[in-house]
Amino acid sequence: MKQPNILFIFSDDHAFQAIGAHQSWLQDFVSAQEITPHLDSLARDGAVFERCYCGNSICAPSRATVLTGKHSHKNGVTDLDSDFDASQVQFPALMQAAGYQTAMVGKWHLNNATPVGFDYWDILPGQGHYYQPDFITPDGTRRVEGYATDITTDLALEWLDAGRDKASPFMLMLHHKAPHRTWQPPLHYLHYLDDVTVPEPPNLRDTYANRASPASQHEMGIMDHMLLDYDLKVEPTREAWPVGADDQPEPPWNVTRMTPTQLDAWEAAYGPKNQMFRESELSGDALLQWKYQRYIKDYLRCIKSLDDNVGRVLAYLEREGLAENTLVIYSSDQGFYLGEHGWFDKRWMYEESFRMPFLARWPARCPAGQTVNALAQNIDFAPTFLDVAGADIPDEMQGVSLLPLLEGETPSEWRKHLYYHYYMFPAEHSVARHRGVRTDRYKLIHYYQTGEWELFDLERDGFEMKNLYADAAYASVRDDLKQDLDSLRTSLDDH
């Protein structure tokens, strides 16, 4: 068979709960509102992985893992401040050696490093901006008018259509900024979902009883830590931030990036809502409900735009006769909290941030309509791309190819455990350092700076509300998992 094309679409902070194809408490709402029809089509025509996880739930470390096939302690990017050693083995250069045209478009977010192993790259600096984003190429930086999700897709389509050598297979990494904080929707979706109430997660009002102490010491609560100006777009007004004044401090919503026309539409949408909020003088649970609705609707508006743009690329593949032999994978650098435990952001080993969305379609080789429940992890992405390309997988990569799972088979020797290690403390959001192990049913977390442990039975407690570490009925499970964690640390060389 001819080498397949590979399209890897990677977003930032896209919770699996916000995809209709993924099983979750929000699934029915997302499906009913048709928020992700194009992403859902990947699952319908291919596979949805319900147990795909990251090894360190923070943006730059996950991206380094995707490129190298190695956990954070091996690739050197343990937190947002780590520099990325671009001299280490990365899969794109190996894809080039295997005959592929390679391209990287959109969010890069690796300190001090420019892309290596790409025939073409056009990336956002740092976090990038939603409106009027800058893009960096080997020839310099330019500002592009418009909305980042649309522009990133435009650049990818331009390369697919006119920038590549069409005699060669392609590997395109299409990386979106959305739906990263501060969840700025495009203008045409500013009123989307205005007339509906989004369901609340059952543990939005979590009190953190029956958990280790780090859970209650967080700084990522929707009620107490989500900012009215920066996050929820209530203040300041237009007059406080001169349009186009790049020498001003970074304002909420990046309004200095907006054109006057864009800002008119923005204020027409948020102004009346904000006035009603001020006049209501909400407090207590009513304020929590308002904050949650403002947050989740802006988040889902960004998702809707993201899905539209996925649809644009899928339509291109169909139109050009490329869909049959193109492996399309959609994922995100980690999960995200949509109010579970009262939180936003990520970082924890709890399911909502540990678990990544993962959808895949390859009509020429992968059966349609699959639900894959085998344990997968982001260390597996690079080996998978190389395997699909027919290239050798370097021994230093710690992951394994997901190709057998894509083809509908789960090898008998498939992994039984996943390893996790989060390092970034003290830091924003105050999430304690921890490492842990997850099996098909159980999860053990060790907060090694405080000496505390958590054990969860995910079959009985999917929202991880009750720590069973001291429960005598789970003593053998606990002891086995502690041995498993020690074995993983040794085998992965994480000391």
C-alpha cells in the first residue's frame, strides 16, 4: 500500500467532556447542541479512544512528549519554564527520512526552540493571541488580521494545496490555540448558547472532604480564583484600553489586538450581559452559577469554532481525493476541568485533566465505529506516526505504536498500567507535585512532598470523590499499586 498521509490536529486544553463522541456527563448536551459534529464524524467513521492519557498535564511538557515519545523526565521538559533540547531525537525528522513532506502550523509553545524536522513551519509565539495573532516563520514574524483558529486552518490548507510536493506523502501537524484560557470566541459565535443553560457537573460544589490535603489547597476554583476581568470579560471597558496600543500592559481579552469593528461586535455582545450582571449584585451560590455559565459558554463557543475548522480540513481531504488513505488524528495536549471539583485548568492526575481526547480515522485501514478501551498515552503518538510511515521506532522512545488498536486488535501483551508525574509546584494554581499509576480500574496518587496518598476505585467512583487509601477493604489493591508504581519508576528510569 502507498504510504498514507498523516494529519495530526492538536488543540490546547480541549476537555474530552466537550466532544459529543466521548462518554461523559456533558455528552448528551454537546451532542444535542451539535457542538462537535465534525469531530464526532471521526469517531463514527473511525475510532474513539476512551482511555488515552498524558504523562504530565501541562502544555509544554505534553508537546515535548508528543515530539520525542518520551516522558518529561527523559525529554527534559518538566514544566512551563523548561527549555526544550531540540538536538534530541524527534519523530518529524525521522518522517522526512522516510520520504514524508512535513509541516507544523499553529501553536508550538516550546521555550527557546524552533521546529526541527519540518519542510514548512508557521507558528504562534508562546501562547499566541486569539485576535490578530502573530505568526513566526524562518523568515521572521508577521501579524495576521482575523481569528486564530480560522487563520491557523487557512495556513494549513494553503500548504496542503500549494506548498507541498504532492508526489510525496505528507505529515501535517495542525496545532490550534483554542480553547486555551481566556476562551475568546469568534465574533460570529458571541451569542451562541445565549438561550440555553449548560448542565453543571455533579461535583461543582466539591468540599474536598475525603481527599488528601493538596486538593483543598488549590488556586483554580471557578468561584474563588476565576477573574471577572481577565477570565469572565466583565471589565474593563473600551475606554480603559486604547485600541492598538501595543506598549500597554496585557489587557483582558487582548482587546488591544481587536480592530474597532471587532471591538464594536464584542461590546455589543458582552456589554448588555455585563450590565445585567452588575445590577444583579449576585453572591454565594448564585454568583457561582453565573460564573460557571459565563465560563462554560465561552469555552464551548471556542470549541464550536474549532470543530467548524476541523470540518474545513476534512472537506478538503474529501474534495482532493485524499481522505481514503489519510490517517486523521484529533487530540489535545491534556484534558481540562469544566467545573468538576469546582475547577478550571488542568495539572492534576484526576481524570478530567489526565485524560486526553483521541479520535482517529483512516478508511483504507481502520474499521469504522470502533470504541477503544485499551490504555494509551501521549508517549505513544511518535511511535504510532513512525509505524504508520513504515519507519523504525528508536529504542529511546518509551511509548509503543497504537496501530494495532487502530486496526481493531488489542495485543495480548498490551500495557496494564499508566505512569504520571506532575512537577510544577510552587506555581500558578498551587497544584502539589505528585506521581501516580493508573490501571483499568484503579488509580494511586502519591503527593511526595507532603507524604500523602490517594487511592480511587474508578469503577465505583468515576468523579474521584472518596480516597480509599486507608480503607482496609482495599489494602491489597493499595499494596499492589504501590509495587506497580515503584516498578514503573524503575523501568522508566524516573528517580
